[in-house]
Amino acid sequence: MTTTSKQDQIAELIRQATVIPVLTIERLEDAVPLAKALVAGGVRTLEVTLRTAVAVDAAKAIIAGVPEAIVGIGTILNGDDLARAEALGAKFGISPGATPELLTAAAASRLPFAPGIATASELMQALAHGFDVVKFFPAEQAGGIKALRALAGPFPQVRVCPTGGVSEANAATWLAEPNVLAVGGSWLCPAADIRAGNWAGITAMCATAMKTLKAG
């Protein structure tokens, strides 16, 4: 698969998602119920981050047990992480940043991939490796919408998924930007609700958010 077709593929995945929940799963037994709760609320595209010891097993469990979910792997930091994501059957990969080594590995991989960028120089590196769909991270802390608009000037072709500081309060504002495909965030799956097993609450929150944001 060429880098161009992989970029089109991940662009479409992200665009259809509207919101991609960033999942940090601490307990393996939470993985499937959480994914089912998100899907029931209309949120199908999920980013399982490699931030915990159970992350890979959690992603495997969701892929096997919740076929309606479109599972991607986040917090990909190197080529080994990328290979693990591809091997377990993830549909896409996302990184918080990108080294030249990771960009080279991602360009050679079959996995649709969005590297993380926060500056013009990082974006130029991503583009040099064939990536014009990127994660803008940490979005609010890196300058917010003003920074995104500034980057859109010299890089009008770039398509973005802002993550970091995106919340229920500002998601619609981010989504209104012409170069934003979707937003990422963890507000749809609060850690307290996951710990409490409040799956119905997560479903209700997702349903409300998707109705509001898609209407916008």
C-alpha cells in the first residue's frame, strides 16, 4: 500500500469518527465493556494508547470482542510499537510526536498512520516522509486554534486531528476549522466512570456528544 493511499485511508477513518476517544486502559476486564459502551453511544473509532501494561491485550480483546469498533493504537513511539500495532490487527496508528526513525518505519509499514506534530519543523518532517494527515498535539498547550491557523497558511494541504486539551466545551470550535478532520480526547470516557463501571453513563455521554457535534 502506498503512503498516499494509506493517508487517504486514515483521513477517511478520522473524518468519519468526528471524535476519537483516547483510551488509557488500566484493567484488562474494563476493555470490552468500555468499547461496547462507546460503540453503543455512536463512537466506533477508538484509540487504545500503549500507556499501560495491559494495553496490547486490551486492544486484542476489543478487536476480538467488539467487531463494530474500529481500533487504532496510540502512543506509538518507535518502530517496535508500530510493528506490534500492525501485528495485532489495528486499523490505524497514532503517535504523540515523531522521530525520523519512526517516520521512516511508518512510511514502510502497511498500517495507516498519523504522526504527532506541534511545530512547523515537525510538520515539514512529516510531509517529507509522505504524511499529510497528522495529530496536532498537545493542541491547546501548543497554541490552540491560533497556532493551527498559522500552520494552515504555509501548509494548506495538511489535514489534522487535534488532541490535548480538547474537551466537551471546545470540541465544536475545533471541528469548525476547515483543516480539522476530527478531534481526539478522553472526556468521553472519564477515568472515574471507567473505574466505577459506569458504562451506561459513558454511552449516554457519547450519544449526546455525537448528536451535538455532528449537527454542528
